[in-house]
Amino acid sequence: MNTPRRRVLRRAPATDAVTLREQKRLQKRREQLEKERLALSRWMTRLRRAFHAVEKQQAKISRLERQIATSNGR
């Protein structure tokens, strides 16, 4: 006949320890959030710069295409 497994009785963690652990976890997440926000800010600066460079190139190409088209018509 099988005997049931013995259950290990453990005390519930103290509420102070739980809240302290949660506070540490929350603080760590806030620090990670700040770090990610700074990284995003740096990337957005690069992206903005690159976007404007592309716009400038497109404007140059359009201007040259127009000049070529008008000079061919003469």
C-alpha cells in the first residue's frame, strides 16, 4: 500500500521581507527604465540626424532631375 508523501511545512515569509523584496525589485525596474530612456534618447538623436540627411539628399536629387528635365526640353 502506498503511503502519501510527507508534506514539508514552511512558515509564510514575513510581510516586511516581502515588501522589502518588492521595493528592491521596483527600484531595479525604475533604474532599468531610466537606462532605457537614455538609450532611446541617444538613438532618437541619431535617427533625427539621419532622417534630415536623407531628406537633403532627396531634395538634391529632385532638383537635379528637374534641371535635367528642363534642359532636355530646350
